Amino acid sequence: MQQRIICGDTIAEMKKLPSGSIDLIFADPPYWMRTEGVLTRVEGTDFDGCNDDWDQFQSLEDYDKFTEDWLTECYRLLKPNGSIWVIGGMQCIYSIGAIMQKLGFWFINDVIWYKKNPTPNFMGTRLNNSHETLLWATKSKKAKYTFNYKTGKELNNDTVTEEAFAKGERKQLGSVWRIAVCQGTERLKTDDGNKLHSTQKPEEILYRVIAISSKMGDVVLDPFGGTMTTAAMAKKLGRQYIMIERDETYCEYGQKRLDAIEFEDTPIARAAYDEKPLKVSMEQMIAAGYFTEGEWFYLKAGDGVAQLCSDGKLNYNGEIIDMHSCAAIARGVKANRLNGFDYWYIKRDEKLVSISEIRDNYRQSLK
């Protein structure tokens, strides 16, 4: 099990790792904010933004060279079917994206992190900067990357209300994530009470990223470990992690944070929602007595439409048709086929029962 923090220069340390050894990379690189002077809040206090040494570069060429160097190593380290997420603001994300394409990365999505509580524009000279962008990519167009689609639905509280979610409504996780900026007890503080890191990311972002794009036991790399949020969420979700961070203070506090994190064995961690159900055939279920040759198949309206044949097909007005094509014909839709398990019912004790429910019962019996 790899669970380690490497304190050192990220490019030098990445060069020591074996090629094709990483399943998932999350990178939160320096944005090169290029801030000057002191920002003042409306009430007159100074705003403690990002003016750290690690965010300073001499020129665009200098920043691009640094970016290409660390992304080149990421490309080498990533497995053929692995994926990478990179987060950035308007200052850097376009440069990063262009370099990623130059190196051969293939974009899957760009995601907008919409900040519920963004820092105001104190001077009132431009729009409030209330979002950042995440780029999700693979090493090639043909990569068979991990995407836990149904897990994403379970994590979607952006377009599904709490009330609707409780009633069972699920929607696709979209590319706009409404998440608050890191605050409160989640933000790491130094012993004297000051915030440890100026750009600590909220746990919810990393939890989503790792949950939807990796599997339990996968190795997650963060080349800019910072406060170790990536490692914390990787550990919580049962993934392995390698964090690289050059600042010894960040490493020290980050390790303390990780020591307090425990693996939480949940359906999200195991991507249980994305487990493919056992494949069973109608012939198997007929042989097991779950269906009977000659019984009628009904639509939801209660009309007996077709009779079941011994091979699992349906007799529809004298024509033998597979149940999926028959469902489309019986419902009079333009599609050639529908998933018959979504539309056909049979009678049990004079009540209509979905054949999907019968199939689920059969699968449970096999377990």
C-alpha cells in the first residue's frame, strides 16, 4: 500500500517514479497570480491573498517551461487508461490547456468550479471572479479511463434538490460544480492560528474527482501536495496516494492531517452503484421457474400483448420477436428497440409485476 508524502522538488521527485505507475493524477499547480501591492477590503483591512514564493515566476516563458516540464512527467507516469485532473484560474488555465494538448493529452471534460462564497472584487473594477476551471484528460483518445457514472449521480447535489434526492430522484453530474471555498474547521491553521496555505481546496472537490475517476486501491498522485487534501480524500475513499510537496511545513501539517483520516467503507468508495449486475437470460429464468412458457406479457396499461416462448422471445400476433423489438412495436414508437425490462409486466396473484423485478429476484437467488 502506497501512502506517502515526498518532501522535495516535484519535477525531480517525479523523475524517480516508474513510468506508467499512476492511475489518477490531480494537480493544483501554482497559478502565477501576478498580484502587486496590497489588496484592501471595503472596511479597510488587508486581504491576505496569494503572494507566496512558490507562485512567483519571471516571465510567461518561464511559467510555460515549468508547466511543460511537470506535465511531461505526468504524461510519462500515467497509466495508458489513467486520467489527470488539473485545476487553475483564468491566469493560467489557458496556458496549461494548450501545453496539455501539445503533449498529447486528450480532454474528456472541462469543469467549472462555481464558488458559492467567492472573494469579492474589492476595487469594483471588474466582474467578481467566482469560478475556477478543472481540465479532465487522458493520455490518448482511445484510453479506457475509469468513470463511475452512477456514483456521480449519487454525488450530484448541484441540480437535484435535497427533497427530490431524498425521494429517489437522480440526475447526471454536470460540468458546473457549486461548491463553497474552503473555510471553517476544514481549513488548516498554523499553531498560532493563521491559515496554513493560501489556496487550500475544499475537500468536496477532491472527493468528487477521486470517487468518479478511480477505483479502490488505485494510486493517486498529487505533484503539488500542499495541505494534502488530495491524500486525505484518497485515504477516506480507500485509494493509495503519493504526494509531492517542496515546503516542509506543509508536509509536516499535512501528515498530521492524514494521521487523523480513516477509510470510510461506503457505496461511494466502492463505486457500488456502478457495479454491473449479473447477466442472466430469459431462458435461464424460464428453466428456473421464474417465468412460464406461454404466459402473457403486458404493458403498464394492463393490456395482454404477447406470449412468452420457450427461448425467451415473444409471440406477437403470430410473429416470433425478441422482447425488446416487440416492446417498441407494441408501444408504437419510432425506435426499433426498447429495453423490454423497462416496459413488460406479467401477472402474479392477479397483479402486474415488472419483469425487471422478477429478474432482480432471480439475481438475488444466485447470490
